Amino acid sequence: MEPIPQNGHKGLIYLNNAATSWPKPPGVIAEVKKSLQNPYFEQGRTTAGGAIDYPVAARTALAGFFCAEKPDHIIFTQNATDSLNLLIHGFTRNAPAPFHTITTELEHNSVLRPLHALEMDGAITLTTVPCTDNRVSLTTIKEALRADTRLVVMTHGSNVLGSVQDIKSIAEYLRANDIFFIVDGAQTAGHIPIDLSHMPVDAFIFTGHKALFGIPGIGGFYLSDPAAIAITKQGGTGSDSASLRHPRDMPTRFEAGTHNYPGIASLYAGVRFIEGISLAAIERKGRELTASFIRALKKTDTIHIYNESPDLPIVSFNIDGLDNHETGFILARAYQVITRTGLHCAPLVHQRIDGGNGCVRASLSWFTTPDECQVAAEAIREVAKECA
Ligand SMILES: Cc1ncc(COP(=O)(O)O)c(C=O)c1O
């Protein structure tokens, strides 16, 4: 599909924030610009002073934001996918193979594909547990446990159903049973409070370009025990350079090469933006707008909604008798309403909810207005009526 004419974005209703948030806050754009207008500055790598050391500033901001004890245990990567690959492969390399791993049918391919590759290589055996009422419970995880289960990888928030999992109780149980727990927070970070001081996960993943309002190409994770993950990337760190052995200390242990400086600057500004508004206000607005959007869609009974009470501002639906791609195309072309269609890189959840055919997803952000929601809902209802 060709890009739709932008007309300076006039009239465009962007409901694809679960993929990548837009617009970005002016402060984020300004910080990226500032990071490029000044010389790159990072302790140990450059001698220039004066500008902000964005990696240090962003690590401190993110540690505060996630209530994480040690800022140096925040590692920057390209995105959630890069984080998941680094952690899943790094853990597997350190653990006795083959060991049993549990994941869920809510997962994104950034979890499913690395695990599938390891299963095919014979490094792990894998159980994929189902969800009930759009969620995966501790009971379901417990039922799948085996004596050789070493790893559980699961999403905090589903990118299709907008459901938040009870990570705290699962984390407490797995910690007590010495099972490593990797949580994919790509959809929750920036939408709901995340308190790692009360949620004992081993690794928590975030991405910059969604609800944290950063630019694409930056993400990361928090890791409590660095020794659990094998080092799979080596290179320059600006430290201990006479040694051919990659440094073991955090954060350089997992960060080789030059940082994505503008990306890290955007993440720093994104977190500050959220804190300026308050996460509570963001969460409240998201819930209210999403509920009113769902109420409006429910007035037309040929619109089938898969998640009538989401925790996150994500609404997934299909119009009876109309292919989801066609619906998305009509909404974009005729109404300038931008949604996302298809499988949303989460194939297993679609087998459960829509026969594996995919659906239309409308996802909101702090910048979505009540008016936009009503106009978009009217547009969807009009399309549905024309197809009836
Ligand atoms: C739940 C979930 N995990 C992981 C990802 C991958 O994120 P990224 O594109 O930043 O790697 C996404 C992106 O859509 C997602 O929704």
C-alpha cells in the first residue's frame, strides 16, 4: 500500500501506537536535535565535556522509572527484539542443555522465534501455554512446570488483546523455585507503573519507540544477575582496552560498540515527558478513552471486538464479512484513520481468537483525543454498515 498523502498530517487519526507511537512529544524531538547538535559525549569514550552524557542520564532516569535498584544494570539495545535475543540466547548458552522452557500463546514473534530456533537446534524443549479470558495465570504456568524447567519467557502486556498479566505473583513463584523469568514489557512500559523492586523478575525488557515516546532503534532491558547471561557480543567499550577479553562489569558487559546516542537521548526525554504528566494520568486517560471507543464500536453488532475490557489502550476487532486488511485499507484511504491489520507478529493468539486470519488493531496514546476516538469509531461503524 502506498503511503497516504499527509497534508501536513491534517485530519490524520493515528491509531497505531502499539506498533510505534506518533506523534513524539516536542521535548523528545528537541532532545534528539540537541544530541546531534553537540559532539557525542560519553564518559570514557570522549574527552569533550559540557554536553549531557545521555547513556548515564538515561540509565538513571530509567532505573528511577522502573524502581530498579542499579542503574548500571539497565542495558541499551536496538529494541525489544534485540533484548529478547540477547537474553534468551545468552541464558541458553549458560544453562545445561537441553532444558525445558515455558512460554505463552500471547507472545510476539520476538519471543516465539528465538525459542523456536533453540527448540529446532535441540537446545531446549518448549511448552507454549494457553490463555484463558485473554490472560495467562500462575496456575497455568504451574501446570506446565517440569523438573527440568529452567526458563519462563512471557509478555507483560499482550499487543493484540491489551491484557496485562499478573507478573508479580508469577515472578514470586518462579523466584522461589529458582526458575529464570524473562518478561517482555514492550507494551506496558510507559502505559502502567512498573515497580521492579516489588516484582522479582530476572530480566525486564522495554522498547523505546512505543509508549516511552522514544525514536525507533533504541530499547533495552533490566537484568538482576548478569552472571546468568552469557556474553554473546564482544567489542569496543572504551574501557580496559589493552585486554582482548571483553569487560565483565555492567553495563559494558552487554554493550559493545558505539551507542545509539540520539536514540538514548530520545528515551531520556521520553521518560521525563511521562514523569512530567505522571503515569497515573496517562493510564487513566488511556483506560477512559479506550472504554469510550469500545462503547461506540459496540453500537454496531457486526463489529466483533476481541477484547472488550483491555488493560492497555488497544482494541482488536473485525467487521463481519470484511477481510481485516480491507477494513484497514478503507479506514486509511477513505477516513485517514490509521490502524494496523493482520497478525501483529503474534500468530498464536490469532489462532485462538480469529482462526488465524488476523484482525484490525486500534491503539491509542496520550496524544489521542476524545474527538479522534469518536470520529474513528464512527468511521469504523460506517464501514461496517456499508458491508452489512
Ligand atoms: C509484545 C511485544 N514484544 C516485542 C515487540 C518487538 O518490539 P521491537 O519492534 O521494539 O523489537 C513488540 C512490538 O510490536 C511487542 O508488541
